Amino acid sequence: MPRRVQDWGVPLRRSRHATLETLLRQELVREEHPGTAALIRELAGVRARGAFTRGEFVRMCRWKSPRARHLWTSNAAGRIRAVSRAVLATRSERRRMELLTSLRGVGVPIASAILTLIDPRRYGVLDIRAWQLLFALRSVAANRRGQGFTIPQWEQYLGALREHARRLNVTVRTIEYTLFVSHRGLQRGLLYPRSERRLRRRNPALEEAGRSAPPGARRPSEGGDAPSETRRARNPRAGGRGRARP
């Protein structure tokens, strides 16, 4: 049986929905944010072309994680083209993620954002908010806080999103975005402890460090909202943000 969203450990205000399945059915967000919709339209030809350019890569990374700009802009155009061709040629989800995270500054969450912007019908962004709500529904296991994501967790997450999308006959992105918006409405307190928020502000390389940490090492948090993104999410009039949420 699914857990009630208010009983599972991450501080949320009491929801009028007993389960996340009910929440998805009743609170589905079908309309994409205008800025994100525009970017998706700009990238509509990438799959047919079989590759994305450095400029497109930079725009996608900026949408998800603008603070890590100095990392992902250090990738050469030729390297980005070669990786993107291989990503779009393979049929293995794990291989796609391995290829994308081989680029400097690209952790699992940014890689998931790239895939989502290119193909929102089949992908959603791996996000701390969406993961936490899926954990509440027992659609994913472990990593209760939704931090330090691994590729196996990405595969589990993608499977869960696709299952919900299939049941509701919507895109995978629609499910992910609904989870994001719903969590934001229920959240109490901060996504990250204050000490971690200060560390993330001082060191935007945390995501890259987390991606490249050796097996068994303590991984810094990655994914989800950067502090600046969270502030803008609460103020729709603010300027552009990493994930262009209303």
C-alpha cells in the first residue's frame, strides 16, 4: 500500500490526497512552462539530425544548472558532437547516461535534463522533488532525501515515471513536472540543510565532484534546485532560471 505523503519522513504540509497516485490523477499539470516549451521547440530537430551542437548543449545545461557554467562550457565542440551522436544512436538507457556524464560538469541530473529537453515524451528530469514524492509512493527505493543520484537510481526513476505516464496516457515529462509542482506546494522548510546550501553556493563544482567520486566514496549532493533556482521558483516574475519553472 502506498504511504500517505505526510507520513514518509521529508517535511511536507498535510496533503488533501491520501496517496501520490490520487494526487497525480487529480493534480496533473498538462501545460508546460512557456520558457521550457520554447526551448523544447528549439531542440525539436536534434533527434532527426542525430546530434546536438555545443550551443544547444550549453542552453540545455544552463536550463538545469546555471551555476556550473564554467564546467560544462569547458567541453570542446567536437567532443560534444561525438558524445551526442553516440547518445542518440544507442538504445541502452544506461549507455546514454554513461556517455552524457562523461562530459565535464554533467552529472546524472543534468544528463536527465538533456534527454528530457530533446524527447519530453519519453524522459523526465531527475529532480530531488520528484524523487522524494516517488519515494513516498514506493515507486522508487532508497535515497529518501533524493541526493547524490546514481545511474541505477536514474534507471529506477525513469521506469517509475514511464509507468505512471502509461497509466495516465501522458508524457513522461508531464508526470515529472506534476511531481515537481506538487512537492513545491507541500514542502515545509528547506530542501537542503543551511550548511549544505552555503557549501553549494560557494562551490558549483559539487555536481561534477559527485559524479566522478570513486565507488564507496561519500558523494556530494547533486540534482534538484540550486538555492537561486528555489528563490526564483517562488517568484514567477524573477528572471530566467536553471529549470524554467513557473
